[in-house]
Amino acid sequence: MRHYLDHAATTPLRPEAREAWLAASETVGNASSTHGAGQDARRLLEESRERVAAVVDADPIEIVFTSGGTESINLALQGLWHARPPGSSAIVLPDGEHHATMDTVAALVDEGAELRRVLVTAEARIDPGKFAALLPGAALATALAANNEAGTINDARALAAAAAVSHVPLHLDAVAALGHVPLSFRSLRGEAADGVGLVAMSLAGHKIGAPVGVGALVTARSARVTALLRGGAQQRGLRAGTQDIAGAAAFAVALELAENEREGEAARLRLLRDRLVSGIRGVVPAAELLGDPVGRLPGNAHLLFPGAVGESLLFLLDVAGVAASTGSACQAGVAEPSHVVIAMGRSERDARSVLRFSLGRTSTDADVDAVLGAIAEAYARASGAGTAARS
């Protein structure tokens, strides 16, 4: 039997979302066409846009459907930077962001952007004061609503307010937070002036039980954003191309379900997670929970196993039927130490000795039992393997 504890990477497709996708795929027509079939498709697309907007408390016109979180982040960061006013080039970037953000900003630095790094705390939290201090005169800023590895939830309201005061447009990466914490785009924007404060928020469907390959960028009406894709005026001219109606319909259904069950699931997952953490520390006393012990995503357990090799732990657990994550970026097949753990002030050795267990909608006590039954032996064996050498 397989025990899946990697919901933060992707969570199982909801049956209701699958049914919505199949039903919508029967609709024949391009939503940009003016004939009857095209307008039928357009109605379904706009209904889905309205449903998504209602959950995240935005206007329907502010919902730009994308292929997922990575595209949403790229559209926001590249789009905001290329549309920046003359004389500003700085990007405020906290350490420990997702690689979709870090790599996009790195590419913009190659184009002439100035990087202003915000150090995070030992719990992977963005300090609003340090964030605010680097905002004046910046072209844009970006921040995680919740850290995707450590699970720490940031004060998005304080970050958005600081950006509004400094008249800087802010992008919020809410991919990991979606379905787990309240997200109101309108409330987070507050009374911000046009084009500043929170103007863009990235979402991904496969984190909440929608199909892989659909997401959204919530983009304020007043946001000044340059499109990445050209070739049509779809979606306010921000994303050209024939729109994925079936994906949008499935995303809307999954998002509504995730929001309806959010509070109850959060309470259930916290109990499971706390049992998992206490159980692991009972059999592996050296294990240390990273991130904020309280203000964290309900299903996230990010643990440091001192002296163990994360990849070895991952392999040994996989053999025992448990799927987890090392919490590190793996690019081109080369495992790298977790940049988040390093940003928290830990050593590279520690950054190679972490595991992230992430629970979700299908998680049960049996999944926790499987980890607790395998982790002690896996740790003992992984601890004797030695630290992997960097390629």
C-alpha cells in the first residue's frame, strides 16, 4: 500500500473537478468566436471566472487564467518590471522564495534589474519591517503568502500595506497558501492607490485538487502589466491564446470545494500533523521541526534529521511505501541543498538533511502510522550513509 505525504507538491485530482473537466470538454467552440458555439464556450468560461473571483474576493475581470503557478509568477514579475515607470529598476525579493520567483528575478537582474534581498527569520518568516525598509523607490516587490517548504505563514496584510504606503506594486505568491488560509484579494488591497500595493496574486490548481496545467493570476484592474504572450487580446490583453475552458471549469469547482472545507480540513490536518511530528520525535529524538511551530500551514511538517542524507531518507521511505519530499530543489537531476533552510541560517549540511511531509484531503491516520513505522530504521541507515557531495 502506498502512503502519499507529498500533497504540497501536488494533491490528488478531485472527482468533482474531473467531472467538471469532462463535462466542459464536451463544449465545442472557441470562446473568442462570435458564432453560437463560440458564445456557449464563452459563457462557460466566464461563469468559471466569476466563480473563482467570488472565492478569492476579486472582480471577475481581475482573474487571468494561466497554465499554473509558474506562468502566473512569470507574468506578474516580468509584466510588472517591463511596465515599470522610468527611473525605477529595483526588485524587493525575500530569501527563501519559490524557484519560480527566484529564477524569474535572476533573469530580470540579467536585464538590468537591481536586487534588494530581504533576509528571513530563523523560522522562514518575512519580517514586515525589514521588507518595508527596502521598498522606497523599488519597481516592484514580491513575497510568499506561506513558505512552500517550511510552511510558515507570512503576514500578507502587513506586507501589502507596506507596499501601498511606499507606492510600490506587490506580487503575492499564494500557491502554497491557497485552500489553507483565508485569501481576500480585495481586503488585502485595502485602500491602496491605483497600480500600487497588492496588484497581483498567483494561484495554482493542482495544489487544491484541480488538474495539473491550470492556474490564475489575480490582477488588479489598475495594475500596469506587460503581457508575456502576444497574438490576441484575450483576458484584458494580458495572456494571448485560445483559453482552456475545461481547465477553468475544473479549477472553479476545486476552488469552491477547497474553500468550503478549508476550516474543517485545517483542524483535522493539524491534529494529524501534530501526531506525526510528535511520533517522529518520539522515535527519532534528534529530529527538529523547522518553521514556525504554530503559524504554519496545517498539513506541513518540515523536519531536520541531523546527520542524515535527505535523498537517502527519501529513498528508504519510498521503499517502505511512503512518499515525501526532501524539500530541496532538484534541477536537471542534481539534488541541491534546500535554499530555504540555508536562508533560515542553517548550514549546507542541515540543508541536505531535511524532509517535508505534507498532508492533504486524502490523508489518514494510516499514513501517519506508516511513517512512524519506517522512520526510525530509515534514519539509522541514512545517518550512516555520509553527506552527499555536491555535483
